[in-house]
Amino acid sequence: MNKPKIVRPEESQPAHALWFDRKKYVTINFMVQKPKDVQVDIQPDKMILCCKNDTDDVFYNELHFYDKVQIHDSRERVYDRTINVLLRKMKPDYAWPRLQKDPAKPSWISVDFDNWRDWEHEEDEGKEEYDRYMDMIKEMATSNKGEAPDMDDLSDSD
């Protein structure tokens, strides 16, 4: 199944992209209003996106990934205002410090902080929080905080 090669149009601009990292996947959302004629080519080390918006502006993005992805388990989905690309990492449980191989960050790529999680330390932090909670429960059970409050002045009727 050979896809036609996507050629960079003469007059095009990059679509703004928001990305975030997860244990097994990297997600990229390309912000394009009412995208049409969408072409996406996902390769193990890069991807190309070419499309038009509702006013026929042409968008072209070429990304060389930080690390390799599994092309057969990666996909794109077109929505009304975005093109969502889900890339399955070749090495799961390995955090990508950036989206592209090149350390220089293009102006059209931003981190999606609304969806970002520092998943590398999630298990440790959860255990610490649980331990603090258990310590607090033990302390409350063993220490006497004074007499119980007098609740005789509270009535059942208003």
C-alpha cells in the first residue's frame, strides 16, 4: 500500500501544533479551522502534514521525531478545528524531552500544558502522598486533641 508522496506546496505556512507526551504515545494537535484535503504521511522517524483550511490557506508541516514511532499503530483523526495525530512510541516508558530531533524549537510547535503530565514520577509521588495520609490518620488516632465539643445547643429543627 504505497501512499502518494506529499510535495511541499510553493505557497504554504506551517499549522500551529500543540503536543504532549504519555508513556506509550505522543499526541500532536495541529490547529487548522475546518481542515480539508488533509494528507498525512507518518514514517518511523518523521511525519508530513499537508492540508487547507476553510479559506483555502495551505498548511504544510514536516516533523523529524525525537525518537522512532510505530507507523502501523499510529493514526490521525480530522476534527472541525484540529487534526489530531497519535504516534505510538517505539520505546514505551521513555519520556521525550522535545518533539523534534533538532533541539532548536520552531515557533509553530508548543507544549500542550493542559494535557501535559510528568508521568515518569507518578507512581513515586502517589506512594508519598499515600504514606503522608496514613501517617496523618495514625497521628489522629493516637493523639488526644482535647475534649469532644459540646453539641447540646444544636437542635434538629430549624
